[in-house]
Amino acid sequence: MINWLWVFLGGGIGSMCRFALAQKLNYTGQEYVIFPYGTLLANILSCFVLGILIEKQFSHQLTENYRLLLITGFCGGFSTFSTFSYEIYIYMQKGQLLPGLGYTFLSLVSGIAAIIIGIKLYQIFL
């Protein structure tokens, strides 16, 4: 039962961080901005943190409780596939296929790069 609590706490903190970024960067008053910077930044940062944490786990420096709190909970709550997918849907609805494809490509490439950078930085510095 305690495992559920770790995931719950981490997910809540991650979700609140993502919410704060979205409120600060995705909206101007009541209107949605042209590009979803908050979602992109949350996903990139989550991938970066995940890269570090995965490498820490592989080197047996992350306990099961911290894995649940940080990897499953925080990174799972901080990143968002559903919002990302909805934003692409909005681009499609508006007939903005090229910006939607650009956002998709940028998100995937930068997310993978952030994981790799997180892993490499952990290997170099820690």
C-alpha cells in the first residue's frame, strides 16, 4: 500500500509543476497561445530528469521508494502525452498541419535528446 502513496505523491507534485508551466507559458489570460511552450518544456524537462534517474537506477543508486516517487510518480505526472496529443489535434482542426507536424517532430526529437543528455551528464558527473 505504501507504494501507491509514493506514486501518488510524486504524481501530484509533477502534475502541479506541469500545471504551473502551462499556466505561465501556454495561456495569455483566457486565450491559448500560438505555440504550447509550457507543454513542450514540461515534456523535455521530464525526459531529462528521467534520463538521470534511469541511469541512477541502473547503477543501483535509487531505492524502490525513490523510483516510485520520482520515475513513476513525478516524471509520469510532469510529462503529458494526452495534452501533447490534444494540442496536435488543435493544430489539425485549425488546418495548421505544418506547425502541428513541426511541434510533433520537435517534441519527439527534443525528448529523446533530453533523455540522452540526462544519461550522459549522469555518467560524466556522478
